[in-house]
Amino acid sequence: MRWPDRQRAGRIARVELRRTWRSLRDSNRGILLLIAGLLVVPLYSLAIAGMGYLGGREIATAGPDRIRLVATSLVAFLLGLPGFVVLQRTVKLNGEPDAADGLLTTVPYEDVLAGLLAAEWGRLLAVAAIPLCALTAGLTLGSGLPLLGLAVLVTSLLVTLFGLLASYAVGLTVKLAVARSAFIARHRAVLGGVTSLVVVAVWLLAWGTSGVQLAILRAATQSPLSWVGELVLLAVPSVDAAPLAAAVAAVALLGSLPVAGLACLWLAERVWYGDAVQPDHEFDATERTLSDRLLGDRVSTATRVVAQKSWRRAKRAPLTVQFAVAPAFLLVIQLQTLLLERTVPPTLPLTAGLATAAAAGAAFSLNPLGGEERVLPLTLTADVSGKQFVTGLALAGLLPGVGLVALLVVGLGLAAGTPPAVLAAGLATALVATLAAPWVAAAAGVVFPKFERSTVRGTSVTVPSGFAFGLYLLVLAAVTAPGAVAVALAILAPSAVPVATTWLLAGGVAATALLAAIAAPMGYLYAANRVGGYRLE
């Protein structure tokens, strides 16, 4: 290891920041982010300045425990939120330099790492500079203590810098584990998905109510984390700060910066110069896979190959189907109730079933033409008809979707104590939605095809058009509305229905089945004809 060269590191940082600016300026999503930032950051900064001013005026009369709670909360926020963002970016995007083969053979890796970290620090400051300055100004004006504002600003910058370095080191550790472990490399998509779900569950559980938040923060005030807050309290004459704790925090904070930097250097060398394990993917021509047993003698060879291709592609490149989980956000509020109150919301089984049905239908069928990407000419000239192609895509979502929907609806329904008739109607509605969804998605996808590639977590992939997703959800919602409304009324307001609950449920499910029987064949025939008759310009 050697000390990084400032000039080379500075040039690399400038190039990285320039790339970030170009990616924002040259894409619709980036322009929207810039506009949102220009509107939201100043508004938040004004609010932060006002809160800082009011808080500064109350410092003289507030109790020491309350001030310590606020200071510890600020430290936890500055460590947590930027650290989580940097950790995600390191694992998915910024953990390795672009054009690594050329850069790492011409420039020492110490300079490259310093440039990447400096660029990441610059991005953080670009977002946080105005809010931090607003907080500093508000506290200073409200309290009349210039040293307080200065202490908050310096402490915030040091804590954020440490969070950046520590999070980058943790991100490199994750990448090193993926590179060295064949098991993790082979199952990283599943492990990543489970980790994401766990993080969301913990977040909902920890921050779902103010009581839980307050309990966590009070526990933090009893931990060494609160010692960093003592650095701020030294600037408040009305509070008896702990000089020893503040001194220990200052030494620990300043000393942790080079330690975290050395950890990043040690990890970067092993991640960037090490050979990643290559999981074995041996092909056995005589082996009959699960998909062969499910589809082998029931559909044509062309249809089976299209379905198998879709599954294998999703396994090897999960980002190509990640968009399909968007309907799961409908479950956030109900999952929060489940985690906090330890009870299953009565409408959760139906909502989970419909969200899963929508996801299964969209995963493979929502962009039939654009999803083929560079092999589209080969697909169009192969011995595969439009009907076979669309059927294969639909089966790829149907087969896992039906089983998962049934499992979720029945399992959650039993846990919620749903009456048998209501549970049966909810299950029937969700299954009908699952059967209809892929064909509706295929039709929406050929109406609004998308061939342009988008950047998702640093990877260039082709994802369906937002217009296609909107049309698909709109039609699917219309199809499932009668059954879903009937089940919801039977659960939430049975007394408001003028007919018997059984007749209400039967009528709703029958109407949904009728609409699905119309929409699914129409979508299938329309999509198959468009795919079969499509010609490249």
C-alpha cells in the first residue's frame, strides 16, 4: 500500500462526477431527478432551517436528556441514511471502477480508490450541503451560539465521512464474499432478494410507530453512540456535557477515519485484482429438468423452449424481471400492520394474491418483442409461430404464479381466520387473475413495445414501457374488480350489502371469470398476431 497521489485521484474523481452529471442530464429519468432535487431540496432546507431555529431557541430551557436525545438522533440519521445509500451503491454500482482492466493496469489502485471515494463524497455533499448549512444557520440564529452551529456542522461532516468509508468497506466485503464463495455467487439473486425483504421488514418494524422510534433512540442515548453528541453539547453552556465522553468520541471518530480508509484499501486490492469464482454450470443433454417434466409432453417443443429460455434468463439476469415486483408495494401498509400489531389484516390474503398475480403476469409477457433484445431477428426467423411464442412467455409466468398465489391466499387466509366462503371467493378471484394476467400483459406489451435499454442499478437492460405497465394494470384491475369488490364488501361491510353474502361472492367471482374469459383470449390472439406479423425495418 502507498499513499494516494492527490492529482491522479482528483482527476479520477472529476471524471466520475462528470459521468454522473452526464447520466443525469442525458436521460429523462435523470432530468426528472434534477428537477425534483431543485424543487425538494430547497423546500426541505427551509423546513430544516425553521426547525433548527425553533430548536435553538428552546435549547436554553430544554432538559439535558431531551437535548441528548436530539443530538443522538442526528448522529444516528447521519450514519444510517447516507451509509445505507453508499452501501447499496458500492455493492451494485460503485464498488469497482469503470473500465477496470485498463485503469488498474495504468494507475495504482490506491489512486483509483481515492478518486472513487472522493467522487462519492462529492455526490453526498451535493445533496446534503444546503440542508446542513440551513441547519447550522437555523441553530446559530435561534440559540445565539455561533459555536453550536459550528460544532454541529463539523461533527456532521465527520460522522458522514466515517459513514461513507465504513459503508464502502462493508460493500467491498460483500463483493469479496460473492467473489470468493461459489455458493453465494450461484445464489446471489435469491440471497439479495431475501436480504432486501428482511431490510424492509426490519425498517417497518423499527420505524412503523413513534413509540418504537422513541424506544430505539432512548436506547441509543445509553450507548457509546451518544458520546459523539457530547461534542455538540460542549457548545451549549446550559447543559452539563461530559468532557471525557466528548474527548473519547473525538479521538475515536478521528482515529476511525484512517482505519476505515485502510480497510477500504485492503479490501479493494483483493476485490479488484482477485479472480472471482465461476460456479459450475454443467450441461447434461440426457437430464430431464422440472420444466421438462411439466411441459415436455403437454405443449409443443417451441413453446416449451420459449418458457425454459425465460426461466433461465431470469435466473441468470434477475434485473430483467425485477420490475415485476412493483405491484408488491400495494402490500406495504398491510405488512406494516402485520409486523407491528401481530395480526393479519383481513384483506391481506386477497391483496397479496392479486399483487402476486399481477407480478407473475408481467414478469415475462409485458414486453414480448423488446424483451428479446439483440436476438429478436433470430426469434422472428426461427421456426416459432407467434402463438407458440406468446404461449411460452405466458406459461413461464403462469406455472410458478398459480402455485404461489394459492399458497399465499390460503396461508394468509387461514392465519387471518377468514371465513371459508370468503376465502374460497378470494382464492378464485386471485387464480382467475393469474390465469388472465399474462395474456393481458402480452397485448399491452405489443401495443407499447420498448426496445431501448435502460440503466438499472448500473446494468444496462431492456425493461417494459411504463405505458405498457399502466395499460396492463388498468385492464387487469377492470377484470378483477367485481370479485375483489365482492370479497372486500363481505369482509369489511357485510351488513351494507342488500343480498346474501354467498350470492354476492358468487356473483363477483362469476363476473370476474366472465371478463377474464373475454380479455384473455382477445389479448392472446392480438399479441400472437402482432408478434407473428412483426417485421424489422
